[in-house]
Amino acid sequence: MLPSAYGRRLAVVGVTIGLIVSSLVACNAILGVEDVRLRRSRDAGEEEEEPIVEPDPDDEDAEPPTRPNVLQVALGEQHSCARKPDGTVRCWGDDLQGQTGSGGPADGGLVLTPRAVDGVDDATDIASGRNHTCVTHRTGKLSCWGYNLDGQLGNGESANRKATPVEVVGITNAFAVAAGGNFSCALRGSGSVACWGGNGSGQLGKGDQAPSTTPVAVPGITGAVAIAAGQAHACAVASSGSVSCWGDGANGQLGSGQAVSSSSPVAVDNLTDAVTVAAAERSTCAVTRSGSVLCWGANELGQLGTGAANASPNPAPIVVANLSDATSIWTGRNHACAVRRTGAVVCWGAGARGQLGDGQPRPDAGGTQASPVTVSGIQTAIGVGAGGDHSCAPTKNDAIVCWGANERGQLGNATTTSELSPVSVQGYP
């Protein structure tokens, strides 16, 4: 996630309207309740209580949610990954922290073209954080790889990077995953959410700022259908269309109407028809059932897409200008991109590194672009992903194109040359 939010995906996680597409996370609503117990463990000879997530018995007999199985991308700060419909995953870009999952750093820590992630052949969802990536498996389990200083891999350890996937402890019914700056979250089949990793801003949503190297339940979240993780905040969409966020809110990115943080979920103001959400470094955006996009949080680089940048954050949702037919969305550090129903892609926000993809240089003032611009040459996108300062989109013909910063090979075209317009990722299709 970053400095920013990826994933998103961000894991993030996303969804489409009528079609769930590549870089977003969503599911059909299945009601359920997360059960958490306390496990006693010993550390340095002293007994302490560690909350862990227990399997949810309500999920054992639940009809599993369904969604189209399509090509999906997940972008970190300087690395990128893709999940193919056959369940295999390949990653490329910066590998200094093992974030490509391919067994260890390449020469100079760079992987310039896609490389298979060791042992993953049944992935059903994927999300990348700042320097780590996680996937859900057909079994309902999760695995993660990459940087682990704050326990963001969820395997009960911290400070140990992992160059190949390790299993997340205690979850057997994951449907979707989101990855943030130094933490991760899972959406379970019951519609509950569990998070793990760093928690300095309350981004685990459990009411305090204590980190956890294993998943802990986010109290009060049930019936969730989509999740997203930013730099230090996370959000969940309920089946009703309401959105709740938690964690860092200093720039209004929680959408509560105030620029304050919260270690427990708070409702986003006046948002009742969301279908997906994407969390950036200091801002958040959501797509509604009608296809409009609303954003909230920091806006000094035009991250909210309202047509005018503003040094003061906007702590409540505001409509993105001239965009009423979005099907999916994702956010990077300080930019956002959305797919339109036509298959075109539009982006807005920071554009100095080419991450907006319209071929235009923006060398000054962070490359501020306060309203959406059309990415060059894309007409058949099925999803979109945004990383630190780069973006990618999978297409209907199973190609992947990327644009923006490329100093660590995150565009996947065998170079380290940044691009103002999309270039093809090698090996796709």
C-alpha cells in the first residue's frame, strides 16, 4: 500500500456493476457473525492473551458466493501482480522484500518481466500492499508474501520477509482480500472482516492500536460485500450499500464528516448505494449502483476528481466530475482510475509520473489533475489497478497494459523506462 493504498488493492478490493472485474473485490451478501476466542500463549515465559479468529461454523454449510473468474491485477508501491482465471499468479517489479513471491530477489532486486509465484495454482482473489501481496485460495485459506516487519503476512511472525507464500493463520473461509501499507484484511464468506499487521492508526479496526501478527475480527462488520485497504485505513461496503471505514482519518479519508481517526468502524456520511470502495494513501473513493463515483479525503493533487484541487481535505463524499458510468475503480498513492461501461479507463489526481496514462507530461506541482482524463488507447478494459505511481488494466482479450513510473520494472515490459501511455506487459496474453 505504500506510502499508498494498493490493492488494492488494495486488496483492494473491488467489484463491478453487474460484472465483478479484475482489480476489485466484491461478493454477494451472505449474513453471518464472526466468532473470536482468546488463545493463551507464552512469550518470554509470561502468559498473555492473544485474540485469534476462529472458523465460523455458519460458513460451513453456507452456499459459497459466486462471481466471474476473470484476469485480475494487484499493484503495490513498485511491484505488480496478476491472477489468471486458472488460479496461477505472476508478479514483476521491485523484489527487494520478496514481494514478487518467486523465491528470492533477482539481480538488483528487479524482476523486469512476469515471474510465477511459487506454489500458487488455485488463487481466487489477489491484493497487493506497499511491499507485500496476499491471495485467497479455493480452500478458503489465504497466503501472503513479501515484507513482514509489522506482521502483515498474518503467519504469526513479524520482522521476517518471505520470498515465497506463507499461510495466514486461522482463516478457512476467506472470499476476498485487501492489502494496505503495513496490514491486510480478509472478507469472509459470512460477510465479516478480519485484519492483521500494523495498527498504529487503528487500521485493524479492533478498537485499539495494538498490532497483531494473526487475524483479528473487526467488531460490528457483518454482511460486508467488498473491502479495501489504504496506507493506514480500511473500508467495507455492506449489502445495504452503506460504507464503514476505520483507521487513519487525519485527512478525512474515513468519510465521517470530520478529519479524525478512529480505531473502530465509523459510517461514511450520506452514502447508501455503494457497490465497491477503494482506499488510497489519504483519500477514498466508492462506486455507486448508478455508476457515479464519490470520493473523500485529501485533495491537494486533485485526488477527489471534483474539478478543482483544494489544500483542505474534504471529510465527506463528493461527486467526481463528469463520471456517471463507472463499473470499477482503484486508487494508488495519490491518484485514482476507473473503468467506464464502454471499456475505456479514466484517471485523475497526481500525474507527474505518467500514472494517469493520457500521454501528457505533468512536471509541475505534483502533476495535479483535478478531473478525469481518458487513458490512451484502451477500449476493452475489464478492470483497473493503481499502485504507488503506476497503473495497469487487464482487457477482454487477456492482455494487460500498464503505464506510469517504472524505475523498478513495475510496468512488466522488460525495461525501467517510465511511460506516459500504456505499454503491454510481457506474457499477456
